[in-house]
Amino acid sequence: MIAEKLVRTYKFSFDENNQELAFFGSMRPERSVEMADCVRLIEKSIASIRGTIYINVKRLVRLNNVAFHALGGALLKAVDERPDLKVSIITSSVIGWSTKKFGTLTAKNPRIIVEEYDSEFYPGQTFLEEGGFIPILRTQTKLTWRHEKDILPRHGLKPGMTIADICCGIGDFAQLVHKEFSPGRIVALDHSKSSLSYARGVAADFGIQGIEYIYGDASEMLLEDNQFDFVTCRHSLQIFNKPEFILKELYRICKPGGRIYITNEKNSHCLGEPRAESIQWTYNEVAKLFDHFDMDVELGPKSRRYMQDAGLEDIRMESFMVTNLDGNPQDFADIIQSWENVYAGEMAVKRGDPPEFITRFRKGFQDHIFAALHAKGYAGWPIWVASGRKPL
């Protein structure tokens, strides 16, 4: 049973089943007496549980000193009085001050710990967001856009809609949607500061205005409920170890009757001729490598199940193959080279793979490049598209 109460500019709730007390919004009282209800809820909640109580402040966007002293004082008092009690405060890196501020309570009592929720939530992010990999994402989007600009209307995208592009990466998809479909509003959110910086720079260089780039955690977005007609999340569920958390948030921010649009891959279905056997072996190993880091680049065909489980209806699915024939074959080859650099040059090394494995692993990527550039060759990269409607 979850009890919830609105207090001024913030809410708080207690989930007895999970022993979690959550705070949302902006907590800026002028006097400590304004925190009385909140403190009583903390005391009542703690009295009803054993072991660990979880204090969720991931969506507490502001907290002044009056509120912090009231919260912190109540928690310190509780652990002093209850030797059996532990307090775990769950913060997010998106709210930059929260981990440091609540961390001061740990110094006063080690049974109060602070856990930054998203510090381990994105196991593959460091591989995919930095350095030379960022520019190649533009090439990937250029090749996929040839297909998606025709696919998107079939999945419900129309001019004038309010759009959220979640896990927007370097922002190029949002820019293309902005140019092609003239949305009424478009918000682009990502958890990578470097990617967002790149996106803002490109938008400025190209004179693109009207895209709201936001730093945020896709699993705990600081966006209001039910505000977007069309919510996109491309090539992203496959790199989260808990994709259902992301879909839950996409569902929350989508308007009733609006649609959620996702794309994901099945990397083991990448193909090429000639040298098909070597290529197939490598991409089978890519899937295993990602699984080692709790990512699923085989998620594409599973999208329908995920969307049904999220509560969506009228689910539409289709797939398309990006190939070396979609424009300049060298563009396709450049993408494969970037994959080799990251997957064989970084991820396999971090997993601890032996040199002989990495040599064979690299050969499959090089053979895929060979197929892409061969005068009679064919190389493909399959992508699954799925969308679903949020019930009215």
C-alpha cells in the first residue's frame, strides 16, 4: 500500500512493501515547522519497518538548509535510537548536489549510507559516449534516417506534435525530426554531458533553434506526466541493464493516446558476403560480449514483448536493413571500423579476453568492411522498430 500527500511544492510517499520513502519536487520551507508533517511521516514509516529503510531523493530537485536539517535530523535521531536500523539514501547524479549533501550524514553515523542510483545503471555508457565514437554516430543516423523518415509517419508521427527524444545521444535524430516534421515542441534528453555538449554545438553551427536539450536520467526523468504526443528512444533500451525501467518512464511522460517509438538491434543478424562465416562468428560474439556487460544487443525482436509488458496497445513492429548500398559504402565501412575499435579494442580487453580471441574477433569486423567495399559485396545491419499507444 502506498500513501501519498501533497505538501506545498513537493510530495512524499511511503511504499511499505519496498520499505521506501520517496520525495519529489522542490523542498524549500521558510521555517522548520513547515516540515512537521514530513518528519512525522519519516518517524511513522521507520517505526513500521525492520532492517533497512530506503530514502529515495532521485526526484527531489531542490532542497534548502531548513528542509535538509529537518530530514537529516530525523534520520540521525532514528538510527541513534534504533541500533538495528540502517538507512540507505538513494540519489542520482542528475541532481548534482544530492550525493555530496546527504553524504555528510554518513560521517555522523555510518549506518546511514548514500548510493548514487545511476552510477552503475549504465554499464556500457563509458564505452559508447566518449572520444572517437561520438562523430561516427552521425554517420549511423545518416544511414538509418534514409529509412526512418518514411517509417516514422507509419508509427504516428505528424507535424505539430510535442515530441520527447529520450537518450538522444549527440542530438542528430532530434535535429532531423525538427527539420522534417516541424514539431510544436521537442525535448531531447540524455545522461551524457559530452554528448549533449556536442549536440548543442552542432545545433548552433547549423542554426537550429527550438530543441530543448536536457541532462537527465532516462529511468528517473524530471519531466511531468502525460505531456508528450510522441516519445522516441532509439538504440538505447539495448544498452541498459533494466530496459523495463526506461519504458516505464517513457510511458509516464507520454500523453494518453500518444505513442512511444523505439528502435533496437539484433547484432547476431549482421551479415555480409563474401566472408560470411567469419562475419557471422564475430557478431555472435558481439552479442555475448554485450551480455557480459549486462546489455542486450539482441533486443530488437523482443521489443513487442517489452511494450506489451509496459501496458501499451496497438503495437506496430517492422524491421529494416541498413546496408552498404545506402549511399556511400565507405560510410558503412566507417561504422564497422568504429565498432571494432570499441568492441574489440576496449570492451573485449576489459573483459579480459586473450590476444588470440581478439585477433579472430577483429578479423570478422575487417571481413565485414571487406564485404561492404567489395565491388560485388553486400553488408547489412538489421534494426527493429516498434511503437505502441498509451491507453486513453
